[in-house]
Amino acid sequence: MYIIAGLGNPGKEYTNTRHNSGYMVLEYLAEKLDVKLNKLKFNSVYGETSINGEKVMLVKPVTYMNKSGMAIGEIIRFYKIPTENLVVIYDDIDIPLGTLRIRPNGSAGTHNGMKSIISAIGSEFPRIRIGIGRNQEMDLADYVLQEFSPSERDILAPIIERAGEAALEIIKKDVESAMQKYNIRGDATCHPEP
């Protein structure tokens, strides 16, 4: 069994904000896989599907970003899932908009949602980081809770899809394969591979 978790904040006012990039990927996957995100348990909204014969939960924690670990920890413990079968997708201010970084594990960096998850379950799980860049002139909290501009959304759209495909690749093959196929550095153009 696998969990793909996209981080964000619940509520309409946060829908198109930078901090909800993880939610956006979950919604892309739900549409692509025809999964209804309509179950409410474990402090999350989720849906279930099967990939290569494995049960997969698509999960959006509804605890607000800073307490994401409460939801993820609950699911991991309930199903007794090894942490390496969890894929977490989230925004990252430390990499530029238009980049995607996939890693098998690591630190939380400056991300409070990831700090919460690592505090709850440790750091041994794959993660997909969606670059949102940073604005030095704005307060960090204001920046991440600001909506993407139309031009930023144009840059982001293919990254959201690519992040979703990378999560599926981790489940179908492994994290190494996803890293080779889907990582995008800041200087690369972001066109999904055929």
C-alpha cells in the first residue's frame, strides 16, 4: 500500500495560493486516475485507487500546513505502512518557480509542513518539491499565501502534471527512476518527456 500526500491549506481562500501546490498535484492525479477525493478520516480528505495491483491513497491533510504531520502520522500508524511507501508533494520557496526536485529522503528545509511530518514519522520517505521561488521584499507568510499570477500559473501548469507523473513513477518503478525522468533544475525548460 502507498500514500501520495499533497500538502496545502483547506478552505476556498487558499485554493490557488503558492502554499497549495501540493493540493494542486493531488487534484491533477485524482482527475487523471478518476479518483473521488470524498472520504474524510485521519484529519484528511482522501480517495483510493489501485496502481500495478497496489492500493494507493491520494491524501490531502486538512489540518492546515503547519500540522500536516498529525494527519500523515495517523494514516501511517493506522495502516502500518513503511514510511518509504509515502510520497509527499509540497511547495518549496528555496528553489525557483518552474523547477521540480525529487529526493528519496532529507531534511524539511524551511517548510513547516515538512517539519511537522518529519517530527511525526521521521525523514525516510520520498518527496517531490515544487519550486515557487521567493520574494525578498515580501513577508514569507504573505508570499506563500498569495495566489499565483496568471503568468506564474502558465509556468506552474506543466510542473503540476510532471510532479503527478513523478509520484506515479515512484510507485510503478522507484524514486531513482522518477528522479532521472522528472527532476527539473532552474536552468532547464519544463516540458514533460514523451
